[in-house]
Amino acid sequence: MVAIGLMSGTSRDGIDAAMIRTDGEGRTEPMGFHGVAYDPGFRERLAAACLKAMAMEGPGEDPLIGAVERELTALHADAVQGLLTQLGMAAEDVDIIGFHGHTVAHRPERGWTWQIGDWAGLASASGIDVVGDLRIDDVSAGGQGAPLLPVYHRALTAGLRHPLAVLNLGGVANITFVGSDDTLIAFDTGMASGLIDNWMQAHGGVGFDEDGGTAARGKVDAAVLAGMLADPWFGLPAPKSIDREAFSIAAVEGLDLADGAATLTAFTAQAVARALDHLPERPERIMVAGGGRHNRTMMAMLAEACGCPVEAVDGMGWNGDAVEAEGFAYMAVRSLKGLPISFPGTTGAPAPMTGGTLHRARKG
């Protein structure tokens, strides 16, 4: 099947749209990728919607969140059309869209997770069937609802030497471990670029720390870092997940710009190193996808903290910007076939589970 995957991640920087041809099992063939950046105004509205949702008792009606959802859906429809135009294709050439939406609040400990996005509206606007709500069934069954990418990571790494790990660095970081006996374990490790972005926006007047250049000029505040790592969440066993808003930049307030960036970058690296202690064996290599792989300071800190080779997935011929979106295309096909997308070792679900709801496009 030809499938499009759409991802608006915790970095809140834009939409990733990817197309693959897949059977939802061992065959995965990338066909194209299209990235769309959010403008600063929408990023601010989206951040405000996330803060509002985190303060609520559960998913519900809210004027701000509803308005952001409508705008988000329209932007995703534009991203689909942009990808089709780039590839010289039409809606009828695509079988399914996997639409993640955007997570405005993630509260599995309270039995809910909230992704905004109008699945039926996107199906109508694009003329392509849509699978959405891919996390909710897992959470309803007692799972964490995240991370979901491990099933795709397993397919991508099937021919490689194990044990290995695939690390995704978005706003939040998550790791997929494939053991020497094909054991599949996955969980969030903590923050990735989210806090660094917040720090740079609040104190540097820029959206992010390009190439980790600001952090490279700073010095890690060991006491502040130790205090952040003392959070009991890091000691919890896997599987586990976390919301971007679970941590803030308050701990580094008072540091200068470079030292704050360095300390927050070290926080990400040390959290990943701590995560390796939850694995049954040490990975021989860590392959990194997501925007954080462009941060050279973060990649260097990761290699030092983890004590094993840390490399961008692009060296394997993958597009490290497209992996998450490709994964949701892959999961959409699995959803149509009734195949599992989450597992006890990845989300804590009670059994391998499929997920997602299908919304048909109006044809003709």
C-alpha cells in the first residue's frame, strides 16, 4: 500500500509529511518527504493550547484548543497537498494517511492522552482515507500510549546486528531497544530539545540552539544538573512516557545563556545514559533520528555519557527527519490490517494491540 504519515511533534516546530510503500510488516520503501515549518504565531498558539490542556482534568471543549485544532488540521491538509505536488502524484494514488495530530497533553497515569486533529476533516479535505487516534486504545487498556515508533524501528533495523538502540530526539526523547534475541523494549528517556528550545526562545531571542553552538560555549552547572536528574521519574522502570511540560527551565534560571544551554543539553544526554540502565543488555550502537541529531554538542555529550558509538541514522541511508512520519504511515497500514502497533515491552499494554480509527474520504 502507498501511505502518507503526518507528524507534529513535541518540538512544536512544524509538520513532517512522508510517503512510503509498505505491507505493514517487513517491506518499507520511502517515496518522499516534505517538511512544513510553523510560523512563530502558530507556535505560540499551539504552546498556549498545550499549557491549557495540561491544566484540564481531561480532553474536553475549549475555545482556544478548538481554534488551534482547526488551524492545525488545515495546515496538515496543506502539507499533504505539498507532498503530493512535490512527488507529482494525486490523492487517488494514495491508499491511506496516518494522522498523528498534535499531543496537547499526555496523562497516562490518569488514564488519558489528548491528540488534537480533525481526522474526518482531513479525510474530507485531502480526499484520502485517514487513520487517526492511534494512541487512545493503548492508554484505555492501561498502556502508556507512547512511544509508538518501535514497531517501525524494528522493521527498519531487521537486517542489522543487534543489540542496538534507535534514539529519537524531538522535544521529548524516546529510545527503542532491539536485543540480541529480538527483545523489543521502548520508553521515553526524558527531555530532548524541548527545554533547550524554551531556554533559547526565552533568553536568546532565537528558536533553538543551532548546531549546539551556544551550549558548546558554556559550562555545565553540575549542581543544577544533579538536582534535575534527582527527579524520581528517572528511576521508574520501563515502559514509561512523559509529557513535554513535565519539566521546565526554572532550574537553570540565573545561569547565563551559554551555561544554561550547556546544562540543559547535558540533562538530555545524562537522561539517555540513565535509560540504558533499564535495558537487559547494553546496545552496541545508538542510532539517532529527529531534529536533535543536528545538535553536535548534544551528540558529543551522548557519546561520552553512553559509552558506545552514537550516530545519526542518515549514515544508514535513512532520512532522519522523516522517520517519525514514516512510522505513522506504517502504523496506519498495520491498523487497517488489524496488526499490533504497541506491545507490553514498548508501552506496557497488557498484550500486543492494534489501534487507530478509520475515517473514509468522500469519493466522487
